Amino acid sequence: MSKKFAYIFGLVLVIVALSAVPAAAQAEKGDKSVSFNGMVMVFTGEGVTYEMGVVTAGLSYYATEKVEVGVAPVITIVGGADTDTAATFGFTTFGRYNFAAKGRKAVPYLSAEYWLYDHHDVKNFSALRFAGGAKYYVKRNIAFDFNAGYARNFFADEAWRINVIDFRFGIAYVF
């Protein structure tokens, strides 16, 4: 667990450092965004640990320059030492608070998300995810997006409850 903590701590340091970089690039009220993300997750539960990859392509809307809401289809690729590799389909919805300020190239944020990893079993394969991250704008309308999060499937049967630590990387186009 100390290795995971070191990764998360390192990511937080990068986000804080990038937040001080000056530039004039950010989303504004009324903007929309298309994003493509990849995520690596580590699941731990009662006697089980496995890894999973997730790919999303999402749409979001900036209700204000600081409040963003969105939705994305989810393709999940699951595998583990004792399981075959499989793909499932679901979706995610999210709300994000951006710590936007004039003159910043990097915009840190906090988000809350609902994830449905597999539409065949909503009860056991949905989770609430909380994350912190940053968008780093390379142009007014293009940003790299990275965050770290924690998720838990609170609604699942006791035997299916797991903790998830994940890291997500992607790119967003704002229009």
C-alpha cells in the first residue's frame, strides 16, 4: 500500500506545481468538451486483488467556468491471475468543480462520479468514485487531463464489495 500512496502523493505534488504555471487558457461558461481517457485500476476486496483497464469517450458541459457536468460510455477490459480476460460495457456520469483562475495553464479539480462498469449487473458493478486531478491546457481548447481516484461499490452485495484506487490519463477538446 505504501507504493500506491507514493504514486498518489506524487500526483498531488505535480498537480500543485502545475497549478502555479501562468497562461491564458481555460474553459468558459457554456463551453462543451469531448474527452478521451484511459484508466488503470487496482481492485482489492475480501481475498481478491486484480487489475483492470478502462477506456471512455465523454461529453461534458461547463455550467460555469468552475462547474462541469458530463457523461461517457465505458468499455472495461478485465483480467486477473485467476480469471479470463473479458470486456464489458457501461457508462459514467460526473460532476466536477474546477479551481479555475485567470492566467493559469493548469486547472486543478475535484470530481464525484457514478460508474456502471457492466450493464448486466447494475447492483454489483456500479460504484461511486471521488477524484482529484488537473487539466493542463496546451492551447485554449486542448488540455491533457490526469487524476487519481478512489471508488467503492457501496450498493453491492457484501461478498462483491471492493475498494478501487485508480489513475486516469486523457485529452480533452473544448469547444
